[in-house]
Amino acid sequence: MKKKNIVTIGGGTGSFTLLSGLKNYPVNISAIVSMADDGGSTGVLRDELGVLPPGDVRQCLVALSDSSDTLRELMSYRFGGKNLKGHSFGNLFLSALEKISKNFSKGVEEAGKILNVKGEVIPVSEDDMRLLIRLKNGKVLKGETELDHSKEIRKIGIREISLAKKAKAFETALDRIKKADFIIIGPGDLYGSLLPNLLVSSIGKAIRKAKAKVVLNCNLTNRKGQTDGYDLDKYVEQLNKYLGEGRINFVTYNTKKPPKSLIRKYEKKEGRGALVKFDEKAKIERSYKVVKADLLSLEIVERSKSDAIASTRSFIRHDSRKLSKVIMMISEIGSYENLIKDIV
């Protein structure tokens, strides 16, 4: 049987979670990654070395790596001390490969060989992507890092995001979207990991024209000032602005509630109603099917003290095995429908 071509679109922890599970299945994986990150170690390297952001790419490479535990841990290792504090070995490694190769994508390709990656990791663009964030009062903030650190965003809220200058899609990304059987979007922060990919020229158009089925992994939680009170349908609505109405075919939704202690902790940080809800009885016409399942990770998230942006990372997350299993079940629905004609 021909392997299915699965393209994932996102960045950060969400893509890491999804890819960690998908790599265990017999599919061709192409992970398209946002290049708008400019926070923490990644931001320092972008500014000081003039390289493209390695952080999200590094996470995807580690997720897909079939190398030893030691090598994967090495890529995620963060230095302490003074001058290197907060930097991960993997970020420095990718930046060095970019300098040697004189090309970021070639450096990523070499890293994939070294790490014995099952699939490929593809930057959405090789241009210098810088995010502009327009608040509801009209003020414009510069840089993706503002999403995690700006008090103004949390207080005023976001109206829209854009790129400081037009970014051209990486041709390999467009090719993989065209050939995809399934395109998986998320999970990940709407403004930080998902939409930046769709702001890149031709990416949204390519997804609209692709023959692939499109699956959205709905987030578990909302972010204050960004997605306050968003439910599942609101996430679809926001993405449809870039993809076109009816382009999303399936949406996965978690039905398992986190422990009350975690909910209280998260609501203290992000405000009441931080968990994303789904109203089945809402009087709207959905062009997509909602797949409800227990997708919650019960593992305790450990944070590195040397991680400069550890406080911004979510501690309510998807379970990689559960999520990938549901994705694979969705990918087989068409086969089952063709095989089983009726049950009486």
C-alpha cells in the first residue's frame, strides 16, 4: 500500500507533540514550520548572527529524530552560566550549519541526516519574517516575542497580525502541500505558530488548491489578549479567513478535562474560561466534522531553569500518542467508507 503524504503546519511545542507521535506510523511526513519566532535564544541568534530562527525547526527535528536518546537530549540541552544562558545546543548547531552551508534549508537538511529524521522539516520561507501585531487600539507592536511578554496585548487585545515585509514561500513547502494527502494544522498558538505560516505569500492559496483533506487540531487552551473566550468554531472561523470557507474538513477536539488544580493555575495566568469549549448545539452550519476524543496529556511538564521563556510555555498539552492515533484514524476514514458498504 502506498504511504500517505502528511504535511503538518505549525511551530513550537504543538508541532513537537504532533510529530513525536506521527513518526511512529508508516507515512511520509513533511513538517512546514513558521519562521517568525524571535524570542529567547532564537531571537538573540537572529539579531547577533543574522541567521534565520532555529528554535521551532530544532523542536521538529528532535521530534522526528530516530537517533539515540542522548543525541536528542543534546539537541534540546540548554546552557546555564552567564554568556550562553538560555541558549540550546540545537539552536547553536543549526545556526552554525546555516553559516557553513550559506543556506538555512540546506543546513536543516544536513541536520536531518545527522539526527536520522523520519520525514523532513521545511521552513515555510527563507525570507526574514518579522511579525507586526496591531492592537485593538491601533497601536502596532513589532516581533513575535511580544505575544508572550507584552502587557499591552494582555490588557488591550489583538486586532490582527501581518508581516513587516512580504515573505515568499519556500518552493519545497509549496510542492509538499500540492502532493499532500492530508494537511494537519496545529496544535499551536493561533498568532504565534499557525497564522504566521498563512501570512506567507502563496501558502494559503496552495492549501486551497490542494487535493488533500485538511485537519485542524483545536487548541486545548486560550491566551489572554489573543484568543479570549474562543471556542472551536471561532478557531475555524479565524483560519478560514486565510484558507477560504469550507476548506477545513475535520477538527479534533479534546473531551478530557485537566485536573482542577491545573485549570485553576492556568486561569490564574490566562483568565477565566481559558479552556477551549465546543458547543455541539450552536445554531451554525458546519462544513467540517468534529472528532471528539480524549487527547489530553497527563504527564507533568518539566521546565528548564535555563530556558529564558519557560514561563510562557503551556503546561496543559496534547498527548502525542493519542493525537497521532486519532489523526491516523481520520486518514483511514475514506478507506473504510469504500470498503464497508453498509451495517444492518
